[in-house]
Amino acid sequence: MKKHLFLIFNILIWSFLTAKAQDRFLLENTNVMFFSDGIIEDIEATSKDTKGIVDFTKNEFLFKIPIKSFKFASALMQEHFNENYLESDKYPDGTFKGKIEGSYDLKKDGSYSVKAVGDLTIHGVTQPRTIVSTIHVKEGKANLESKFTIKVADHKIKIPSVVIKNIAEEVEVTIKADLKKYEK
Amino acid sequence: MKTNKPFLLIFKLLLLLSFPVFAQDDLEDALNESEKGKEKKKEYTTAAFKSTRLINLHNTERLAKGALEYRICHRFGKLNSGAYQLWGLDQAEIRFGFEYGLSDWIHLGVGRSSYQKTYDAFVKAAILKQSNFMPLSVSYMGSVAVNTIKDASPDFNGKLAYVNQIIIGSKLNERISLVLVPTFVHRNLVADANNKSVSNIALGFGGRLKMTKRLTFNAEYILRVPPQTKSTAFDNYKDAFSMGIDIETGGHVFQLTFSNSRGMFDKAYLVETTGSWGAGDIHFGFNLIRNFTVGGKKK
């Protein structure tokens, strides 16, 4: 029995270790852009510092965006974005964490529309979201793409009445990223 | 054999229980691990102050590259001048100026003041910028002022005054930022000193307290170092103490100020302050600042 137990234990440990080295991919060459179509001025910013990991075995994912990494054309706008709206010292990251729903095949070329169902946290406020995304597979390489809108009020980002005409209540977010196998 | 069964069961249960715990923070851990070994990104501290001046004194903020700023400043008469002068509001001094961020390190400005009909120009350059690796910002500020009052001086040289400053500042936290400004002022011709040139050393210091996202309280003091020999050019004047609030509304900043100085360019508030807080010689004033972005898109 002792031998038996040892064997079971070994198998469990082994399966656990291999589970750790599953089909995990890191995001690479990320580009997150948001755009707000204001009455007076359009606001646009881009971040290339999004980090993320996708586990295709468990169909789980986690994305993390340092809020301060968003670059604006206007330095003052960028300062106000961090200081007054997103309060990025207090809430440094935006995160999206959840599960992938839908079918795809990473070994076959094609574009697969999937749903990312999870919790989107911005400005310290978490909202359950279902975001439609596309996984493109071509010649063994995969990338993903997604476009969705965020209501500023959903994340308790306050816009004072003096500038309410300058800033739209909804912003459109576009995400693009390559997927690179995570070897560990 | 039988004795082993409960043990095995417990073992299995434990494993089963530990699995979901692992699964939860699994991705987070893996992501953090993948970031390990990568160099930490340098992040400059931003928004130590709402404007590039504390009140009169330059602080460590500079305009960003491509930012153009229009400033219009007023200083009124003494609050203790009574109802006849509407507590000073009848007598306004004005300075207006344009400033520009040549790069993220160099900030230029020019201005014209009604006080002594003076044109002034300055350059402020960052030497060190506060970041997650560096607790301080250090900048250099140099300015020249030209007094264009008729007969102020027999030659052009006598109309000039220079200021050199090292600005040391730190944003201690979200609310509090401090500056310390060792200053050297040189005036080519000073009436109080028998029309000779005078050099002074002063130490400016002050800070801001951020009260809400858009409102800060500021105060500054200019400590003039007494010269070795007695001089009316020093003794007839006072140290300037100013306090005020900054109100930020998007592209504008309004600075409302109270000061015993009416000067709005460097030399004037540093070494030519005549009012005394104790006697009620307090001047209300404001700086209105409008920021535009004229430079190209930032990559």
C-alpha cells in the first residue's frame, strides 16, 4: 500500500506540475487605445504597457493596464486624466479578469469570435462585463482584438459640470495584442 | 491496508481543497512571475503643483513639450487703503506673459509688467526630475528684467537686473509638495544705493497643500540674507510673504493670492517688497493661466 500511495502521490504531483505548464500565453505588443467623442474636443490616448496572461486550458484570462501608461497628445490632459479622473496614484491599474466562452482552435488558422466574461475593474470600481473579442490564428501565431465601450459613470469617474461638455460619458476602448506562449 | 484508507482519503481531500485555492491566484502569480527580472520602469512624478509658480516664486513644475501658456496677473493696492480706494481694487498692477515648453526639460517665458514698465524673460531647465528612483526635483531658473521707465538709468546697462535660482522641490505625497529656492539677485543700478549695483542672496521656500482634486492652498516666504554692510537698499524693504489658493478647471488655473509684495517678476518680489503684513499692507491679486497644446502629437 505504501508503494501504492507513493505512486498516487507522484502522479498527483506530476499532474499538478504539468498543469502549471499548461497552454498559457502572455500578451505581447499590446496596444490599448481609448477614444472619447466629446462635443468640444475628442480625447484619445494610447497605452503600450498592458500586461496579460491567457490560460487556454482553463479558459481563464487576466489583463492589467497601468493607468499612468496612457499617453495623450496634450500633457495637461494626461495630467488631469491621472490626477482628477482616474486617480491613478490611488488606483494604479485597470484589470479585467475572467473566463473565455466560445469555441476556437489555436492549431487551425481562422478568426474566432469569443466572449470574455469577467470583472472589469477601473478606478477601484468593479463591473461584471461580457466583452466580445476575436482571436485570430494564422500560421501558428495568435493575436486578439477587441472593441467595447465603457461608461464613465459605471466606474464612479466624476466629471465636474464645468467640463461636462468637453468629455463624453462613454469612451470606446480598442485592444490589440499578440499572444506568445509562456514557457515556464 | 485498511488502516491506510482514511489517511488516503484525507490526503485526497486535502489535495482537492488546495486546488481551487491555487487556481484562484494562479494567473496573477504567473503574470507577476513573468514580469520578474524585467527592469522596473522609470516613472516621473507629475503634478507636484497645479501651476509653474507657487504664487510668485517659481516651483519645480515646467510646461511640457509643446505646451503654450498665457498668463495674466493682477496685484491690487493695499487692503488697508479703505473704501475710497475700494480696498485697493482701484489700483491694479498687471503683468501678462507667454510661456512655452521647448522640451520636457526646458521652459521659456517672456512678460511685461506695468510695475517699472518692465520686460522680463526667463529660462527654467530641469536638472533632476523626481521619479520612483529619485526623491527630489532640481531645476535652474535664470531671468533678466529690463526696466524701461524713462530716465531710470543713463545707459541701458543700468536698466537690467538678473536673477539666478536653484529650485529644489519634492512632492512628498499626494497632498504636500515643498520647494526650497536659493536665489542670487543682481541689479545693475539701484537708486537706494546711490545708483550703484547691488547683489543680494535670498532663500525662498514654500509649499502647497492639496485640499481637493482641484483646489490647493499655497504659501511662500522669501528670506533675504542681510548684507555685511548696512544698506538702505536692503533695510527699506521687507521679506515677501504670500499665500493663496489655486483653482484648476481643466485648461485654466486661477491663483488667488494675498501678499505684501506687488511684484510679479522675479527681482520685484524678491528684493523690492515694501509692504508689511503687520501694518496691513496686504495686496490681493490673481494669476489667470490658460494652457494650450500647440506641439505635435506625442509618441
